Amino acid sequence: MKWIIQRDSRAKELIEAAGCMEIHGNYSGILFMDGMKEIGAGAFIHYVPNWSCEYIATLSDGIVGMKIARLVAHYVFVTMGCHRCTAITRRDNVKAQTALKKIGFIFEGVMREHFPGKVDGFVYGLLRTEQKLIRIK
């Protein structure tokens, strides 16, 4: 994977098509690119400038890794200036939960019937002061 680009409407389209959730209101969307190929998308919702945001994403199988984690951390903590990032996964998405824990997110609780199909969401949080993915000056 080479880079991410900001493309709000396309990111929203990919996330909603994957059945993650419907995005309403203000958000910022990014695409994960490998050359010219889209390999996933992320969206930052419930953004409070210079404080916090909630991150949702859909990625091709096997894509979750440290490269994406570092890009997302940079985007959240440097570009957006957030103090905190919240990630919510589907209860059955063990790969995402494992990846989040590996990069320092802390399990914070359950949001009952948060996703379509009455699937529970697992809530994870990462604070700017706790993250070890990137150097922040």
C-alpha cells in the first residue's frame, strides 16, 4: 500500500456498500490506495475539532496492518489534531479487534445492536498520549 487520499463521497459509498453503517452528518473520508487500486476506505465521524473522532473502515481481506495503522494515526492525531480516536467493530470482526489491540487501542465496552442486523459493536479507544505508532512533535 502506498498512500491514502481524502475522498469523502467515495469513502462513504464504499463503507455503506460494505454494510458497515450508514454515514449521516459531518464526516471526513479517506481511501486506501495501492497504486491506482482502491483497497479500502475509512471515515471519521462525530468529529470534535482538536479533541476526538470515531473511526470506521472497510478493507480488503488481509489488509489490516501496521502501515494502515500508522497512516490512520497520523491522520487522526496530526492532520485532524485529535486527542482521542474511538473505533467500533462488529462483535464478529475478530481480525479488526486483534489489530486494534495490537496497535494500542483499549477495549472500552459494548454498544448493543449498533450495526445493521442487530449486531453488537465493540468499542475501543486510543489517546494521543498513549499511541506509539508515530512521533508527534
